[in-house]
Amino acid sequence: MIRPSFAALLLLALAFVTVGSASERERETDDRGVLLAIARAPLKTRSWHNPYAGQPDAILAGKKLFAQHCAECHGPHARGIGRAVNLHLSAVQNATPGELEWFLRNGNLWRGMPSWSGLPEQRRWQLVAYLKSFR
Amino acid sequence: MLLLAVGDSVHASTLQPARALRICLGLLYLLCAALAAPRELAAQETPYFVTYSHHLEEPGNLEIELNSVYGVQHAGNDYIAPWVEFEYGAKAWWTTEFYLDWQGTFNDSALFTGFRWENRFRPLMREHWINPVLYVEYENTTAADKTMIEVVGFDNQADYAVPNSQAQMDHQHELETKLILSSDYKGWNISENFIAEKNLGHDPWEFGYAVGASRPLRLAATSDYCNFCRENFLLGGEVYGGLGTSWNFTRTGTSQYAAPVVAWQLPSGVTFRVSPGFGLNSNSHPFILRWSVSYEIDRFAHRVRSLFR
């Protein structure tokens, strides 16, 4: 019973790494993918107002959240790693706060961007405040 | 610790205080090492032990989780059943997880009880009011398994009174499926799971359920890095139990539990969870205590590949 169990464990560990390598290649969305994904946000999101817009404390909180949740893919300065999108691009910066919040909540699962709906809405708005502070 | 426990599976031995102390010290060492790690990483997790939400592991990340449950038996011979989880985000819509289970029963023995491999898939690519997740798991365990990761059918606390030497002879190959429904609303997560489990050798389908709700103590983040901020704590509760079998779909004669849950997420990527559970009828354990320590490794696959460059 034990030996087959640990053979299975080794096989699964290999599978994890193999699948991981494949997902690593595909996980990061390219700029075009992000543009298309943001464009899918419903029209009503364009009028959504960020309750934390321009608040220094919220921007600092957003920076902390970015370091905890986003920097591993987008890099510590949000310039992108590999194919992970550079968040300083005008395409991202020109999106409305509402579109960005919608995109954070929904993610782009098929292209590797996770959904951040597990973060409370307030924290997503703080992240948006930080992203908008790049301008 | 792993080797020690594997050894237990081959030569089941009496659970001794010295061995339990060594295991605890090992866990403490791991914990201190994790706390001291200068990292900034936090997963978006719910604090439940039994209930699943629609939040999957971030792609490429590996979470290692050490869990344990202490169960009180009506007729004595309480037990501790630890298990280790390796949770990997294969895709943003697919999380795969591997479990290794052990148990130690007082006045009996300690032994390895098997493994599980689960997969969770999000069929819908966008957020909705209710988000479904499909769950499929294969279990290769023995009847001595006491981790109680789910409660199904007519699971009864008296089943756990069977001596380990006898229970470990009963090998179980099971397929477990779940329909996970989960919603986020104003900082709350509300999740409902419907469980259907089948022993592949015999027996009818067994059913169970789990329902949970949780919320962070503070919704907005503070600008400071802190371990004890309210935003790092999640509180909630879960209720779970059996629903009989395909031959007799009922709550009568099943075991039922209610358990508050608390999670403490540190900025270093370590999460602690604890949950005292209470049996709601005479078929249930009167009291169970679950706890866990987890650590998330970001970009795991990338790190592994870089070792071979």
C-alpha cells in the first residue's frame, strides 16, 4: 500500500512541475490580451467612481497590496516580468478606475490573470488608486 | 518528520509523548523559519477547513499547509489526525491539490492512512452573484483515516473507535465530487458545498454538505505593514454534515457539526487557522479542534525551472 502511494506522490510532483512549466508560459497575458479584456468591461463601469481616488493613505495601502498580490507577476515596479503586462502603459493608464476595478474583480482566467474577487472591494479600489498614481 | 511518519505506516507504534514533542518542535522550527522570511506575499483565502469557496490558488503558486484535527471520542481514545496539503495553481481556473494523511490514537497507535488528489475547476470565466466550481477527488485511504476533511453518508463517531490494527486493513478507493457555490458580497464570503462520494469498490453514493460564511475584520487595507492589524484576521463559521446515501437520503442518523473559524494572515505569506467544532447530535464527536499553518511559495514552477538552467 505504501510503496505505490509514494510512487504516486513522485509522479504527481513531476506532474505539478510539468503543468507548472506550461502554465508559466501561458499565465502572463500580453498587452493586447489585457486591452481586449478591459474592453469587455460593461459600459456602466466607466462611470464608477473610486472612493479613494487621490488619497495618499489609500495609494500607500494600494502599494502594499500590490507588493503582496501583484508584484510576483508584474514586478516590484509594475513594469512587467516576461509577458506580464507593464502597468505603466497608456492602455492601462487610460482605462477608467471602474474598468480597472472590474478587471481586478473578474481577472482574465483563460489568459492567466486570476480573479481578485476574494479581496474586499475597498482593497481593489485602493489598488486602482495606486495604479492611477503612476501617471 | 515525514520519514518518521512514513515509518509509522510500516511499523505502527504506540503514540508516545516524546514523539509528539519532536513533531511539535519540528513544526515550531518550520513556523519560526517562515515567520522570519523577509517576503511580501498574501493569498486571498477563506478561513474554512471543510467548506470550499470559488477562490482558487493563484497560477504558478504552491501553498504548503500543515493541518491537524484533535477529536474527542464519546468512549475514550481521542485522536490527533494531521495531514499535509500541497495546493498548486495550475491555471487561473484550475487548482490541483495533493494530501497525505496520518493519525495517532491515544492508547492505540500512530500510522499513515493514505493520500488524496483533488482538482477544482471554475467553469465560468467571470464573476457572478453565485460562482460555481466543480471538484473531483480521488482518495486512496484506509478506514483508519480520521482527518474528517468532509463528512458524508452516515459517518459516525463510533466508527473511529475501531482499533487501528483492524481499521487499516480496510482499504478505500473513493471518488469524491463536489458542487461548490460561492458568492462575495460586501466583504462577506458565503459558500455552499454539496458533496457526493462513492467507494469505487462497493457501497452506494454518499452525500454531505458544508456551508460557510466569513469576513475580514477590516475591509480596507492600512498603509502599514503589520502582523496584528485587523485586516489580517478573518472570522467566520461553518456547518457541515452527512446527508445519507442514494438509498436513504436523509439527515436522520448522520453526524452534524458547527464550527467557528479564525484565520490570521501574516504579510510574510504564513497563515494560521484554528477552528473548534461542536457535534450537534449523538452521532457526532462532541468536540473537535482543527488548526493549520500554511505557507505560500509564489512562482513555484518558475523557481523549479530556474534550478535546472
